Amino acid sequence: MSYLTESLKIEILVMIGYLGIGYRARTQCEVVRLFRETHPDLPPLNQGTISKIEAQYREMGHVRKVPSKRQAVVDDDTKLNLLLALEENPITPARQLARDSNLNHKTVLKILKYEKKRPYKMQAVQELLEDDPDRRVEFCDLLKLSYWAEENSHWMRELHTQRPQKTNVWAGIIQDRIVGPFFFDDTLNGARYLRLLQHELMPICALIQGEIADNINFSKYIMFTDEATFTSNGTISSQNCRWWADDNPNFIMEYTDQYSFKANVWCGISNGRLIGPYFFRQNLNAKGYLNFLQHEIAAISNEMFIWC
């Protein structure tokens, strides 16, 4: 691209269809072919060069040569302090190192690359308690059991190792009434949700459609809600956790999610008002959610709709 003068770059833009000269818009392949026919003595043009010229013109409004930014000179003391900080805490993110050293993020990455430091991804494993190995051995012994018979008896043994039973609950609020709740013992897949819409919600919507058709304040009766779960040990993203080292340290981090404290938070917004937040210390099951809708949300909804 160094052989392209400013006039040649302008000519390329004209070939594309810029600058209002009247040329039709051409594709990059057509511009490459036209440039080769117009300037056979010059090196061939590639589509990447055309993209860079277009990007510069759109961003800066010109195609003049832009002086390259001078790379920051990092003194030895700064490099040493950066490496010492990384040695003290190898999982420090590169952006954090850049902020602490008052350097650019790319400069820090270049220094780490020059020092042959590589980012290794951690391996997340569950923390083992003292009796966990014995329980695992017991489970393996159960799997080795055999049933001796003349014919296949199709013997089965139930192992209660899967997760506890769960229930999905769907509920909605419109005007001064609660729609639902509807309970699903199985996983709520596409077919079950379609049956809910067709056989349960559509008749309810048909009954109240006439009531809200002429109501100009209908949008005020919509409540937008969401839930979130917060744990005591926080959430760690393995994508953002790296161990900088010369060799792979086989970095392992133990999780304690199986017995950590957590809290469920529910919050809603309706007619410009914040509803909640409400905190649930225990798991929010069907009974607790129904009690919450009947005694908390229903009363607030009636008060809000009267206020509207």
C-alpha cells in the first residue's frame, strides 16, 4: 500500500463510486480489475487495501497518509514492577496491570509476550469434602453389582443421585387480576408452552379483550418483572481468569457452589414505578411463589391501578 499516492487513492474512491463523480457503485472485485487495466505498470491491488482506503475516508474524510503513532518507551523499572506484580498475583488481568502501571493495554501485552509469559486458562472443579471419596467408591460398587439369572430379567435399581424434583410456574398480571399461576411438573418445552398459549391464555385474553380495547391507559397496566440469584461466593467467569506463566501451571480453582449461601431477588416496573425488590432467602418453589403473588403483588397492583 506504500506505493499508493494520495491521487491514486482518490482515483480508487472514484472507481468505487465516491466523491459524486457520477460513477456507478462497483464491487471490490470490479475495482481491482479496473485498477489493473488502468495502471498495468503498478503492483496489483487487493481487496484488503480497498477496505482500508474506504475505512479511512469514512472515518477521517480524507486519504492522506496518517503519521504512525510513536510507541511509548517503557523504562526498565516499569517493566520490573509489572513483572513483580504479576509474580505476586499471576491471575491479575492484563488490563488491571495496564491501569496499575499507567500503560496502554497493548503495550502490556507486548511486554508479556516479550518475556514469554502466556495466559493459561483455569480448570474449574468442585471442592471435595472428607467423606466424598468414600461416597464415590460406594457408588462405583453399586454399578458393579450383577444379577445372576437364566434369562435377562431387565433388572433396574434406582439411584437417587439426580437433582431434586422441580416445578415450573407461569403467572401474569393484567389490569386488576392475576392470570394463573400455571404449574408444569415437567420441563417447559415448546410443545407444552404452545398448549398453554392456545388452551389457557387465549381464552383469558379473549374475555378481557373487550375491556381493554377502548382503554387508552392500557400500557400502564403492564408489569415488567425479572428475577436474579445472588450467591455468597460470587460468580467467576473462566473466560476472564488467566494464569500468566512461562509454563502451564495446570491451574485449578475449587468451587463451593454445592453448599454456598444464595438469595433470590424479584423486582418489577409498572407505570414508571419500581416494585420491590423482594428477597427470598430460600429456594422459590411453587407454593412460595403463589403466596408471594397473592399477598404481595396483588395488593400492590390494586393500589397502583386505583392510583392510575
